[in-house]
Amino acid sequence: MLRGCSLLMLLLSAWLLTACGQEPPPPAATIRVDEAMGGTPDPDFARAFEPRAFSFPGDHGPHPDFATEWWYLTGNLESDDGRRFGYQLTLFRVGLRPGEAVQDSDWRSNQVYMGHLAVSDIAAGKHYSAERFGRAAAGLAGATSRPFEVWLGPWGLHSDGDFFPLELEAQDDGFGLSLQLLAGDKPMVLQGERGLSRKSATPGNASYYYSFTRLPTTGEVSIGDAIYRVQGNSWIDREWSSSALDTDQAGWDWFALQLEDGRELMFYQLRTREGEMHAFSRGVLVERDGGVHELSPEQVKLTPLRYWQADDGTAYPVEWRLQVPGLELDLSVQASLDDQLMDHTVQYWEGAVDVSGSHAGRGYLELSGYAGGP
Amino acid sequence: MIKVDNLTRIYQTGSNRQVVFDALTFEVEKGETVALLGASGSGKTTLLNLISGIDTPDAGQVLIDGVDVHALGEPQRTLLRRRQIGFVFQFFNLIPTLTAGENVALPLELLGSDDRAARERADALLEQVGLGGLGMRYPETLSGGEQQRAAIARALVHQPAVLLADEPTGNLDEDTGRLIIDLLTALARQQGTTLLLVTHSMQVAQAADRVLRLSHGRVEAVTVP
Amino acid sequence: MFSPLLLRAGLRYMLRHRWQGLLALTGIVLGVAVVLAVDLANSGARAAFELSAQQLQGKATHRLVMPGGTLPDEVYVALQRQSGAPPMAPVVNGWVEIEGWPGRLRLAGFDLFAEGPFRSELAGVSSQVGFTTDWLTQPGALVLGESLARALDVAEGESLDVLYRGKSATLTVLHVDSSASAVADDLLLVDIATAKSVLQMEGELSYVDLILDADAEAWIRQRLPAGVELQTALEQAQGVTRLSAAFELNLTAMSLLALLVGMFLVFNAMTFSMVQRRNLFGRLRAIGVTSRELFRMVLLEALILAVLGTLIGLLLGVWLGQGLTRLVAATVSELYYNVSVTALVLDTGSLLIAIALGVLATLIATLVPAWHAARTPPLTTLSRSALEQAARHAVPLWGLFGVALLLIGLTLALVLPGGVIMSFAGLFSLVLGAAMMTPMVIRLLHSLLARAAPPGIWRMGVRDLDRHLSRLGIAVAALMVALSASVGVGVMVESMRGSVNTWLSDLLNADLYVAAEGFDQGAQLTPSLVEDVARLQRVDAISRYRERKLPIDGRRVEVIGAHLAEPSRQGFALLSGASSAWQAFDEGAVLVSEPLAWHLGLAPGDTLELPTVDGPLVVKVAAVFRDYASEHGRVFMDEKLYERVWPGQPLNTLALFARDGDVEAMRREVSELAAEHAIVITSAGAILRESMAVFDRTFRITEVLRILSLIVAFIGVLSALMALQLERGKEYAVLRALGLTRGQIAGLISGESLLMGLLAACVALPVGILMAWVLIESVQRRAFGWTMPFGVDGVLLMQTVLVGLLAAGLAALYPAWRSAHADPAPQLRED
């Protein structure tokens, strides 16, 4: 999955431009952000040229040889009395430079972590979100594989075992999550070619990518002073790479849907600058028993049906028709809540969706590259 | 017009007591020109100061147009001087930082007439006293006679009821002095102003309708030859 | 109804008597200018301090500190990992030196990722792609402000070597910030990792900034590890501003002085122009101008003069203020840290005070003369002599009033309890009272002189002075104020200098001092060196010192753990508790410096609480010692006690006494150790010289201001003399006509003037000494808590008399020349 790959570079630059200064970035700086997005990471970083032999639990931990990496968690939860919540916790690792940092100080590191946390309180029509950064030094942020842990300040994932059961802890000002994710019945899904996910024709412009598509989840969601006991299903994407967006790619629409019949559908549409579906868009349908069907652009038809407009005027397609005629899927995907905007250093839309049509279900949708420019 | 009644003024310095006047009484009619003749130190200037309210008597009254000058408060006395009395001094006493024209216009301005009107009237009067065209000059650039003419114009510009002149020729040569006295008396008569002229010179006194002599604190009428 | 002609007459008078108008204007201009300039310099220095403090503080409301030390990394790391932690930002900073650069610069290390809510300007400078990467990953990456970069002559990409505790580190300029307010002039901005490396603070933080509301504060307090203290931003700000208190006090005193001299000048100038015009007023009164009209005319005229003078004064003041501010900045830079005052801080307060002085003081100063003018009888029936008579009658009245003010001043400053403000109020009242008394004192002195003066022209001069008391009195008083202030401040500075010198000489009685290189940045001696020194043959006795700063009652008190050799003990000037003090010291009691004792009201036998990790340590006060090292206070305790409370802290300084007095032999021995240890070996004399140089630099601005106030007073005397002598033109013409030569006239004028200067100086000496006494006993004591022996320097007093005579003599030059050369004829003719 592509999310965050170049986004991270962009976020870091943009954070310094906007979050720290009170003024919006000057036009010249915006152009540089654009350049940064198309720019290639330092060639000394390792690249994903061919499928690898994954080894766990080691591969759940960090891969500092690669420029970027993330632990991407989303899920749909429901309280005991039926109150619906969507959640997202993303922990990104970015390698600023390849190799070990000059060790002049314990606080020096070439690795930086960024985190995004969001909770959608569907019934109340509220969406809460927060962002954090930290250097991977002095215990401020980091990741280990045994025991498994990824943390950024008070936010983090950890497991006493190899990976599951996975504890998620993330509190922010006014909302938070405290969840336990179980392995469930579904096996791990290796995306693309045995876990190698190509993003463009350029060799090495690919990532190592695997997913857990249905993880039974229990725990607590807190909003203000209220604490809700919840249960539901989560989805984890793990991806690392040293690739960047191709110049002809403007953004993406990413669907992660858990159908009631026990199957899951993942599809990312890379959009060209003309708004067309890019040839390297990919997806997968996971059968009840874990069997997978890979989906290519020719098999999938995506039609935006309704747009929601953010305060800054950006229109996000929050209602879609997703058709896979070959698999007899004709789904209507609707945002559970229109405003699930992640308005931080970089603006994107990510939120819980309801699935209806030929099959019912729930899922998560990410819309990126709509706000001003790329 | 001017009624001096039982006026007494005594200077007391330490144990030294000097009686300037003792129960001085005389009257000057409206429009009359009266010369007050007296030697140096006979109290002529003191008398003028008492009449104008500058100095205060130890006893007696001064009535100007029926108003008891010394019964008035200080501000009213000043206003009385401003409206009713014009002064001509031996040392001219023009305001050195005002031009001749401005000096003449000043009393009018103090009475509240507007600048333009005051200047026109001042210019007219300067013309009358023979200083036409010299209105822009500062006092120190004028001769003594010219300064005194300007002073006369200033004293008469607001048409006071009473004009007090203290040795107006004292600082001038004889010829100029005569011209000044002629001018003064002529203008006073023309405006119907009561003129009290203090002098030590008999020759000057002759220009008056009536001459009084001040000596030893008393006034006596003098027959003009 | 107001006559424009009347006003015109008054203003034309000023134009006509250009000198007089000009001098009146000069009085106002100078008064306004000096007050504004001093105030600007003062607020400039304060603004520099505040900007720096504010920038470092950002939006933080609280700060986590470890009193007397640094904060372990773990405290921050553990807190920030807990759910519900409020915004926190770790900071590592310290002072570094740069070769060839006077003063020190603050190296501040931040974690940009934590800075967002705190110091947005600082974080905002990083507006370049690749900045984050370089800032975070490149050791020594540096951001600094444009003006500092220019001063240091470095550009982006160039490197800069900084020195810390004797170790050099190379920084590379990543970015020069050109935005107006982003980076203060004394800041070297680096990533926290770089700061830790350069400042050798691995595992330690200087402090952690926090933004807390009541809930968050409670949250933090519940989780505070032992020994860590939560301070409010206010407490922090007080700490920072305290640094400059001594300096600022100095300037405030000078500003007040300028205000006083300025007021006198204005009063002087206005009185003159009134007295001189009595004739004119008489004529106006005669032709019917009322008292009220005259009063209004004079006030209006003064107002016009005041507005004009104030405007010019403000311009001059800003110009003068720039110079003074530069001087202040230079002093601050040398003594504390680098400030370059690029823009003048025009604060409203300074401007308002200056405008108030110019306009209000002029009007108030005009009220009395205007009242006199209005009361001018029509025509000048009162002669000059009668006028002088009236003035003479007023002299004892003014004198009595002056005595009362003087006594009130002394009571405020010395008897009543109160702060520094009260002391200054007292000082102000004292000087004002003394000024009012001046004419009376002159009268008394004059009556003595009149008998003593040789006959003839000299006696005439002496008599003249008394005759013209109404006008000269004020001029003499103005000169007196300037001279006495000069004496007062001079005596205070000299007394302090003498005291500091004696104190330092006594205290620094060891032969050599050894400290680690970079000791002024906190570098400490290694234990191996201490052992090596102890083994040296030529060393007879050693005193050992280690120190830390602790917050006590909002003050940053230096606590020194010392092993004191016998001669070191003799260096202490014990003010109280002398007899058994050292025995008590050895048994665990402490020595408290005078400022701390004064502020906490401590006496021998009292107890003092020192904050430690394990809660307060209660110690007994053995004695109070004289100390000027820190206005915050110092506490000496025995090494053994210190070690027990704060174990394992290396030594800061060693004081060595040579065996058999052979200092050179010992120095050779110690120098050999310098080869393997980074140490500095200094003799007591060198430290003393350096300290006194710092002292003199601190008071350099005082010197400048003293001279400035004398110049102002000089102009006051000049204006007074000029006006007087010009007015007396006719008198001199008569004297010339009577056969006095030009030389005699010039001599008469000069003699009178010099007499005036002499009298002013004579009054100024006792008043100045009294001022010094108040400054030392009240102002210094209340501000800093220290006392000092009062030392009056004869040379200084002589100087003052000479300066008074010089000012008066110079002021007489032009009037003397002019009166002597004036053609007497026209003056005689004039009325």
C-alpha cells in the first residue's frame, strides 16, 4: 500500500512549514514540497527489487535500511449498547539518512517517527484526531521486534508475545484508545507478488507489504470523560520501502472493506494527474479461508457518487460505487460520517465507511491528494 | 468728570513719614482740558496714579464719571482703566516688541474689537497724529516725538472719557514738545475727552482751559496770563 | 477673550532677546533629552534581557528543574511516555565562548518536534526543505539570527568554533534567520542532541518547559520524581531579570538625577524670562491688561515654548539615547551576555515621562513666575531693589521648606521601612530640599564673604550676588544639584570600589588558585588532579571549594562546600558571631553572606533551610560575613557536610598556599600538572585585577551620565549668568561711564560667576556626601542587602569644587566679553 510512502517526506517538510510557524507556507515553499514528493530517497537506502523471504517476528519490527515504514491500524468498533466507532492509529518511521547516525549524542538519530490518531464517534457525528512526532532516540520513539513494540511518546503498540495479542494504547487531549487485538482466524495476507508491491514501472519503486485483514478487537474508547467498552474488527497494514510517487501520480483512493460474508476487499486506486486510474493500481479479495484473488485495474470499476466539501473548499468523494464484475461484486461504499477529515500537516480524508449493495459490510476509506496541488 | 475729594496719601518708610497730599479736593468738568502744574517732587505722578487707580489713597475718594475708583476691586479698576482712561507718559512706554500700529491697536483689541477693525482704526489715528505710513515700524526706530505721537494715538484710540498725560513733553525738545501739546489738546477737544495734563512747564500749561498748581499737598487755581 | 497681540508681544520678546529665548528653550530641550535618553537606555537594556528571556521561555507556563543541578533525561522521557501528559519541551542550554568575541553566547538546544506549542518563532525558522534532515542528523548544525551572523562574520555553510569548559566544538551554520523577531541576538540555536554534545550534558537536561492548566499541574505534581521542582514562569522570569538588577538600579538613579536637573533648568529659564520683563508687564498693566490676562499670556507663552522645546528635546533624546543604549548594550554584553541593540525600543512610558517633564514641568515651573508677573503693579512702581527685597524675604521661607523636605527625605530613606522605591523617593526629596535651602545657605556664606572680601570692585561683586539672589539662587541651586549628585554617586562608587577591593584582597589571600579550564562555564576539577596537587612538595596548605546554586526564597543562592585552610579562614570579614564562628562551622553550622542574611533576616544562631533531594536540610547560622560576590547571597558550609548532602560532586577550585612563601617554586610545580590536566592557574592578584576591571566597566556608564548632568548644569549656569549680565547692561554702562576699564568689568562678571560656582560647590559637598550616605545605607542596602564602610575621597571632593568653578568660569566667558565690549552710550540713553 502506498499510503504515507512519499506522504511522510511531505508531512515532515510541511510540518516545519506550517505547524511551527504561524504563517502559511510561502508559494516557493509549496513548490519545494511538491519537488520533495517527486524526489527520490537517498540511493543508499535499501530498495525492494524482488520478493523476500519474510521472517517473523523479526519483520514485525523496524527495517531502518529502508527509507519509510509504517504500522497502519484501522477498525470499526461498537460499544455494548450499539454505539459505533471508527478508529485509526498510524505509526510511521522515516529514515532521514541511511545508516547509523553520527553518535555525538544519545539524542542523535537518523530515524524519526510520526503518528496519526483518530476516533470517529459515528452516533455523535464527531471525528477526533491528533498528530505527533518524535526522534527515535533516548526512548522518545522507536520500535523493537522482540518483544514487539512500536511507540511514539505515549502512543504505542506492544505485545508480550511475538505480535498477538497486540495491545494498543493511544490517548490524546480529550479522546483515546485502549484496545487489544487478537490474531483471529484469518492468516496474514502477502500483498502483490509474495509481499512485493510494485508502485510503478521503475525497478525498486516497490514496497514490502503484508496485511492482517480481520482482527477481533476489544477494549475501551474514551471521549471526554466517557469511556465506552467496545468490540469489533481491526485491519493492520505493514509496509516498508524506499520508493516515491511517480511523476504522473497525483494521489490515491484506498478501500479496506470487511464484508459480512467473511471476505475482505482491499483496493487502492492510484490516480493520474488527469484523474484516471493508474495502471499500477492494485487490490485483493481475501476469501473466508484466506485464499486471495489479486485485482488489477481492468477488473475493477470505481465511480465516485457524492462529494463532501471541507472548510477550505476541497471536495472529497465520500460515496462510491465499487464494481468487480468478474467476482460479482457491486458495492455501494458510503462514509459513516462525512467529516472524517485528517486536517494536520497534510490534509487527507480517512474514515469509517458502510458497505451495501450486492454485499454488506464495514470498512475504512482513505482519500489523498485532493487538497491543493498534489 | 473727574472728582477728587479729600484725597490723602502718605508715604511711610520706617520712621520717616512723608505727607504727599492732605485732603486734596478738585474737579475737572467733562471735555475740559486742565493742566496740573507742579515742581519736581510735588506729587504730580502720584496724583495721576491715584486717579487711575494704580496707587491707593490713605483717605478720600476719586470719582470718574460718578464711579468711586477705589471702591472698585482690582480687576474692575483695571477694566475701568482699559475703557475710560487713556495714558500718555513722559517715557512713552510703548511696548517695544509691538510695532507702532500694533501698540495703537492693542487697547482696542483688549476691548474685544476684531483684529481688522482695530488695525484700521489704529491706522486712521496714526494718520491723524502725523505718523501715516509708519505703523509697521518698531518703537525703537522712531524718534522721541514720533514715539510720543504713537503713544498719544494709543491713549486715544479707544476714545476714553479721560486722558491722563504725565509730563508728555518731558523727554522732548522744546519745539517737538509744543507740537505734541498742540496735537494732544486738539485731539482731546475734538473727541470731547477730558484731559488732565501734568507738567512742570508753565508754557505747556498755557495750552489748557484751566491751570491748577499743586504745591505742599494742596491745589490752587492759577490765572493763565 | 484673549488678545493675540499680547501673545505676539511675549513671543516677539523671546525672539528679540534671542539668547534668552534660546536658553529657556535649551533648558527644556536638555531636560527632556537627558531624561528620555537615560530612560531609553534603561528600557533598551531591560528589553534586551526580556526578549532573550521571553524567547527562551516561549509560551511555557511552568518549568521542571532540578534545583542546583541538571534534570536527568529519564524524568522527561518517562513523563512524556505516560498517557495524559501535557505539552512538554526539553531544553539544554549553556553559555559558550567564541575566540576573539567578547562576552558569551547562549547555546540553546531544542527538540523541534516538542516545540510546536512553545516557541513557534524558533521552530518557524526551519522553513527549508532538507532542513529537518540536516538539523536532526548533522552534528553541529546551527541556526542563528542575521545580526549575530553578521557580527560573527559567518554565512550559511560556514563553520564556527565554540569553546565550552575548555573544549572546542565545531558548529556549522545551517541557516541564518533574517525574520525580524525570530532569533535573539545572543542565541546559538541547535538541535538538542548537538547541545548535549557541545555542553557535555549527556543524560542531562537543563530543564523541561511545560504548558499546564490546573488539572495538568496536578497531574504533573503527582508524578514528580524526588528532587525535581515545578516552577512557574513567573518565578523563572524573576530569576532572569534579577541578573541585571544592579545594573538597572544604577541607571534608574541616573534617570532620576537627570529629571531633577532638567526640572531645575526649566524653572531657572522661565523665572528669568519673567523677572526680566517686569517692565513690560508694568506697561501692559497700565494700559488696562488685567492680572488674569497677563497670567494667561505668560502661561500660553510657556506652553508654546514647552511644546517646541519638548519636540526638539524628544528628537535630541532619541539621538542621545541611541548612543547611551549602545553603551549600555556594550556593558551588558561584556558583563552578562551578548546583546546588540539594533533598534531603539521607544516605549510609551519613557516618552510620556519625557513629555510630562517638558510640558508639565515647564508649566509648573512657570506658575510661580507667572503669578509674580501677573501681580506686577501697573507701571513699574516697584523698583528692582524692592523686588530683590521681596525675594530676600522669601529666602528663609524657602529655606525652611527645604529643611523640612530634607528631613522628610532622610526619614523616608533611612527611618521608615520600605523598598528601593522608598529609598529613591527619599533621595529625591532630600535633593529637592537641599536645592530649596541653597539660597539661604548662600546668604549665610555671603555674609561671611562680604566681611572678608577685599574692598572695591570685589566687594561689589560679592554684594551683587546677594542683590541678585532672586535670579542667581535658582542657577546656583541647579549647579548645586548637579555637583552634589556627582559627589553622591562618585562617593558611593568609590566607597563600593574600596570595599570590594578590600574584601577581595582579604578573601583572595592564597598564593595560587587552580580551576578547570572553562570553570566559568561550570567545568570542574578531576579527582586525579586534586590528588596530584595534594602530593606536591611546595604546597603548604590547600583550601578546597565546590559549589552549586540553590533556590532559596526566590533567590539563587550559591552554596559552597569548602575545606578552609587556616589562612583562608582569616580572609573572611565576619560581621557578627565572630567569636565562636569557626568552631560552629566545623561542627556543621554555615556562614551566610550579608545580602542573604539581610533578606532573610538571619543572625547567628538562626536556622536556614536548604532544599535537597531528600527534603529541606536545616542548618544553623554560625556567622554572617561581608560579601559582594552575589546579591542573591552565598552560603559556606564545611566540606564534610556538603559531601554528605550532595555526594560525589567534583571540586570547582583549589586555593594553594606556598611552603615558606616560595610562590614561584610552587607555581613551577603546579604548572607541570597543567601539561596533563586542563587547568587554569591564577594568582590572587590577577583575579583581583580582573574583578576590579569588571567593576569599573559596570560603572563606566555612571561616569558618562555624571558628565552629562554636569554639562546640563553648566548650561543652566550659563543661561542664568547670560540673562543676568545682559540685563545688567545698563549698570555696566554706568560703571564704564564712571571709569571702570573693560578688564575690570570682565573681572567683575567672572568674579561673580566664580563665586557662584564656589558657593554651589560648597553647598554641594555636604549635600553630595549626604546623598552618598543615603545611596549606601538605604538604596544599596535595600536593593542588594550589603553594607560598606563609608569612604570619602578627598580628590573627588576637590574635583567637584574645580568642576563647579570651571563650569561657572566658562559660563562667564561670553557675558564678560560681551559686557566689556558693549558700547556704553546706547545703553545709557535707553530707558
